[in-house]
Amino acid sequence: MARSVEAKNSRARRLTAALVALSSVSVLSLAASVMEPVALQHPTAQGWNATSRAATGSAHPAEPDFADMIARVKPAVISVRVELDETQQTADGRQDGSPDSGGGGGAMVGLGSGFFISANGYAVTNNHVVDHAKSVEVATNDGQIYSAKVVGVDPKTDLALIKVDGSDFPHVKFADGRPRVGNWVIAIGNPYGLGGTVTTGIVSAEGRDIGAGPYDDFIQIDASINRGNSGGPAFDVNGDVIGVNTAIFSPSGGSVGIGFDIPAATAKAVVDELKEKDYVTRGWIGIQQQQISTDIADSLGLKQASGALVDETEASGPAAKAGIEPGDVITALDGATIHDPRELAQKIARMPPGTSATLSVLRNGATKDISLTLGMTPADRPPPVVAASDSGTAPPSEQNLGLLLAPASKVAGPGQKGMVVVAVDPNGGRAQHGLSAGDVILDVGGKAVSNAKDFRQDLASLRKQGRPAALVRVQSSDATRFVALPLQHA
């Protein structure tokens, strides 16, 4: 289960490197190198804040000893084994993974790492580890094997939340702050299928943008991590998780001491959302923006090349509605200076849809503050609602409701109550029963709904009662009405 992402250098001599997932025993590059073949792959992490022991009878400090901390946290680290459909392909058309020599029967197997974050079996791993999984198994440090289900994924940060049934699992917690460059880091994972492998190093750099996604903010470490370490934890010396191992920079496919971790703060925020509602929503203002070069700064009369230049606004987006125009330079968000478009995008994305924000804008030499309400990033809108049977898996004829829904409170415009119909599958039959994009479902069978979980449960309850249809109260732009939603094929 290998993955690569092309990392770009903006200078004349570009070195294109591949970002390859370390979740599989074999590697599949998704991007070719332009000059020397250099791969960015998905690996392990390193620790920090280690204090050296005072040496006995020596003027020099003794080597640090992490044995007690490792013994305490290692049981929370798991190996993740994923079975894929041989015909399943990644978004760019390449098969994701590699045939397992012991598999057969058309199966493909990928290996990765993860770690428990709760006693009741919630665990974190990478999205690319479980992407396109037919089944997921985890192995604990004591050799126990468990089936796991994927609770939710966030491709933009390459994070996934999985769940194992049970209780009293050993677990770890995320660190409260970010590490400093030079702090110790300890990585534990499943490289090449060798579960429970421990490596150490230091934090090498902060805030790395490696071209993996729009919200790159990686911690760079030099602890040795390799394929199979993807999704595993990087600990500080206190045993708290500072990051999730996700990529390495490598010319050969193995570790050369340059690894990248998703910061703990990012992972915790994403995991909390996935646990709550199975998907992640991000703030959105609806602009296209670009970096301000020295020449552009001079032409705009700016003293320095700083801020985000607005190229275009989306007609229905919050920015356009608030009066943001092409040519505006966004210099601050809620009073905090914006240095470049990447910083603005990351800060907006961390704010929930529906949040009020103030942008400081430079226009025609004058600065003005513009207030707006953040919308929801279109790509982050929730997935189609899936109905569940008693076994937890619906038969194919009942699986897809053909509706893309979002809580009204998370979408600008419709108010705070109900679920907004974001889109209707033209082949799903829902449009024929009077539902269309923009409608707000207020209640099902007389019960108010505010999230996808309530919606699924209400439909499942009516189906168990043998009802052929659910009476759904719907608010459209001009009126409120009832719609009979058939259940036999819902």
C-alpha cells in the first residue's frame, strides 16, 4: 500500500521527489523523479524534551535511557494489516498496494502502524493505510489479533480513525504542545512487518511543506522510519504523542534520516471530529489566492512581499458576499498578521464553518476590515448517508440512500435546524420523490434530526417497524412540506 506525492522546488533546478506511503511491504511510486530518483515515503517519528541523566563519576552527561518510557507506551502501539481488492485503484489510476506473497485469491495486502488513544478501542493510523480496505485487522504488542472497522478518514491530512471492539486497551495521549527543534523523539511501529520496532532521534525541523496536501505543516524528524511505520506514533520523552509518522524522504526506499510527522495538534483535532461525525469539516471563504512576489509588492506599493493576493472569488462564497474583490491583499485574520496564502488557508481551515471572522484587506492603498461568516469547504461535505442493518452492514439494495447531507448548522444560509440536502444522486430515486439540493430535512417520522447519525437511526427504526416509507418534513425555499421517502430501497 504505497503512496507518493510530488514535492516541488520553486527554484531553477527542481528536484522532484515522490511521497510514498510506508504502509506496505512493497513500494509503489506515484510520482517519478525528474533528476536523481528521490522518494518521499511514509515512515516513523522521533521524541523530544529528553533530559540527559547526570553521568556518574564523569563530567559529561550519560546517554539518555528511554527503556522505562518505551515499556509503558509500547503496548498501545499496534500493527495494522489491510486486505484490498486486487482491482481497487487509487485516484490516479494506479493500483494501491502490492500482492501479498502469502495471500492469493485476488487479494492485496498492505501493512501499517497505529496506536490506541482510548481504552475502548479507538486507534489512529494514516488514511493511506486503510484507503480502499476490504477488511482491517490489528495486532497488539502481546500478539492478539482483532478485527477493526474504519470510523472515518481525512485524506487532506492523511489521517484515519479505526475502532476495535473491546475494553481496557492500553492507550496513549497526544502532547499538549509542539516540540522544539533538537528535542528527542522516539518512534515505534511496524516497519517491513517487524512489529514493535523502536527507533530514536531528534526533531530536525518544523513547519515543513512537502507538497503532500493543502495543509502541510509537518514535523521533520531523523528517527529511522521505513515502510510499514505509516500511522505509527512519535513520542516525546514523557511518552506523549507529538506526531503521526506519515512520510520519509529517501533516494532508495529506505530511511536516510529525514522523516515527516503530522503534528499532534492537527491529529487530535481531526480525530475528535471523526469520532463525533465520521468526517471532517473545515472553514471556507471561497477565494483563489496567490503568493505576493517582490515585483507584485512593488506594483501594489507594499513595503514587503507579505499577505495573500486575491485572484478570484467564488460568486456564492462567503468572501464574495462580504465584498472581497480580486486584487485585494489579505493582510490579517482576526487581527493576526497573514504572511502568505498557505498560512491563511491553514488558519481558515482550522476554524469551524459558521464561525464569524474579520479579514484586514488592503485595497487601493487603504486598509479596511471586512467581516464574514465561514462556509464549509465543498470537498469536505459529508459523504452519502448509509443505512445500517442489525449486523452493522446493510445489504446492497439498501446501502446508499442517494443523499449527500450536512448539518444545517454547518452550512451558511439555511439556519440551525435539520439536515441540508447538499446533493441528490440522479440514479438514487430520491429526486423523483421530491427532494432536491438545498432542501432542509427537519424531521423524520415526527422526530427532529440534526445529524447523520439521527437520520440513519430514525430510518432504521421505521424500517424495523415494517413501514414502507418514512414521512419526512422538508423545508424548501418557499414552503414547508411532507415527503414520503420509500424505505424498501433506502
